[in-house]
Amino acid sequence: MSIVLGDREYFKDVKKIKFEGKDSKNPFSYRFYDENKIVLGKKMGEHFKFAVAYWHSFVNPGNDPFGVGTKSFPWSKSSDPFQNACDKMDAAFEFISKLGLKHFCFHDFDLIEEGSSLSESEKRLEKITSYAKEKIKESDINVLWGTANLFSNPRYMNGAATNPEFDILSVAAAQVKNALDVTIELGGENYVFWGGREGYMSLLNTDMKRELDHLAKFLHLSKDYARSQGFKGCFFIEPKPMEPTKHQYDFDAATVIGFLEHYGLDKDFKLNIEVNHATLASHTFQHELQVAANSNMLGSMDANRGDYQNGWDTDQFPNNIYEIVESLLVIIQSGGFQGGGINFDAKTRRNSIDLNDMFYSHIGAIDLFAKGLLITEKILNDSEYSKLLQERYASFDVGKGKDFEDGKISMKDLYQHASKLKEPKLISGRQELFENIINRYI
């Protein structure tokens, strides 16, 4: 098939975003993000591997439960789904290129509208994949991860891999197979499973164990198929506790890790942690990152934030420097991401209807992480933070404490040691001092 790449410019007001330094007043510039600056031993861009979320930036029209969309995209004007998909991809690559980023993430039917049948959808995906390959070839932009939308179509009202109807599970499997094929064809580095409706609304009509068994079998089959096709990247699970279901099976990082280990999936799967999903699970984002890192499963992250006054997934762009610094301390000290990067799973607000708003939101978020990384470097290299943390556990570095950590001490030994003690001295955790260190460098 002969493909002619589009040459229309959608974002005419914006040139390529460049680093201009912290004193810049130009809203279309980076004040902190200098991708080639060496920070903590490697380039700033390599720390982050920023990615644009295809769905929020180029598909979501700004609708909500109380109103229709407010955003009219110039790349969604044709009645031909393939033309719309090509126009949308032209806009996406122009946008990502002007931001100076190198990655994007997608669901299958973000790339092109789903067809009226499985075979029609497959044909559409094949066509847009060919177009995407040409766009990737002519640019320095790649796929950080792909995934399948197994939650929007009404057929998935009771789940996909956990659906009580085998026929629907089979359709979901075919959709994942096609999404994997697209991801592999485009050179995708990873593949994500988000169980959008893998959960339950009521236990009265749910066989939870059977559904979890089915989910595990589904993931094994997906993994085995992808490996058979030469896919060498990571598979990620993205935890979320609720919404749209009452209880989702990927509730939080600890739940997912337990599931993966129980079903023998932990060698191939890692976690993609999202900020807003962490807070919906009544955790901090830092907690979820640390739990994943503790099990050597910190694969990637979705960067956004929720609204502390709203108990749902608002997917706002990050703007809290304190939260980002605390999170980067976890990421850096655990060795960074394993395979993934930072995907901006965030959307401009419903009343932010100008195309330029897309740039403002991404520039601000990128600069936030860059500034956070520079602060993190100072905290680790110039402050007493690491020393204070080490001192708090110093009693396990020598003597009986070290024997305990090394497995050289029994319960009876612990009893005998305690019997010789007077009441142990209380030692301050100095939490306020740690908090002051963060604030000092911010």
C-alpha cells in the first residue's frame, strides 16, 4: 500500500520547545528540562523517558457524565475513519516532536476507530499500523507501550478476561492478540494490561476465585503469544482499586504483586504505577512506588494527580513539587524504572479548549519532573538525608542486629538478648527534620 504522509501543520503557533533556563518568561520553553544535562550519572532525558498519552491528548473531546465534549479537534473532521486516524497521527507526531519527546503510549482503538466486527477492526488496525510505521521511520519517536481498550465497548460491561461469558473472553483475547501484533510491529518497548472492568460490582453474583483463575490464564496466554512473536519487552500491570467497578482485582501494588507471584507471572510482569490510582487506593504515590520497587517490579509510571476534594479519577497534570521529589527519591534510590518511563496519563481540563493548552500542560509537567530531579540530586549528594536514614537503622549493621538480618540468630537467641536488657532507650524518628531537608532544597 502506498502511503502519502500528511504535511498539514496543526500547531502553527508553536515552534519546537527548547530549554531556555529558569529565568525564561516564554510559556513555550523549558525552564528546567535540559534533556542532555547529566544528573546523577546520566542524561536527564534518560532518567525519565517521557511519553505522551495518545488517548487523553488526541482522542478525549472533554465530555463528562453531565455534558458532551467541549473540544473540536481539527484532526477529527472526516467521515472516513482511516482519514481521521491519519490526520490524528499527523497531529500527534507534530505535537510530540515539537515537545522534543521521543515516546507515546496508546490503546488499540485510540489509533483508529473500532470497526463493526472483529475482522473490520483488524483491517483498520493493519492500515493505520502501516501508516504509523512510516511516521516512526521518518522521526525519532517510538512506542513506550501499547495496550488494548477492554473496557469501553458494551460487551465488556462484566469484564473482559474475567467475564462470565466465554465468548466475550474470546473476543477480548482476539483484541489483545491484535494489539500485541500492532505493538510488536511498531517496535513497542513494553505492553500494559489495565483491568478497566476486571472486578465486580457485587459478590452475590461473582465467583471471585474462578474469575481470578481466568485472568491468570488469560495473562499467561497473552505473554506466551507475544514471546512466540519475538516480543522481548516487559509486560506491565497497572493497579487501580475501583472505578468503574466497585472492586477491581488489581486493587493496589501489593495486591498485584501477590497475584503475579501466586500465579507464576512474576518473572515476566512488572507494575505501571499511576499517581491518581494510588490515592484512590488510600495510599500515597510514593508508597506504591516503594512497594513495587521492594519486589523488583517497578517497571513504569503514569504521571498525573487527583483532586483531593473529589473521590474519582480526575487525571490532572502533576503540579506538586513536594510529591514529585519524594517520588523521585524512591525511583532513584531503587535504580530507576525497569523497561518503562513516565507516561503523562493526564488530560487538560474540560474548559481548556485551546490547542496551546496541550503544550502548557505538558511543558509544566515535564519541567516539574526536571526541577524535581535537580532537587533530588542535591538532597542525595549535598544533604545529610542519606546519612540520617542510615543512622536510624544502625543497630542492624553490627552485632546481634546484623546477625538477625543475616539469619544467624534464633527466636531463643532474641529472647536471651532481650532478657539481659533494661528498658530500651527510645530514639526519635526525626520526621520533621527529614521534611525540613526536602523543603530546604525545594
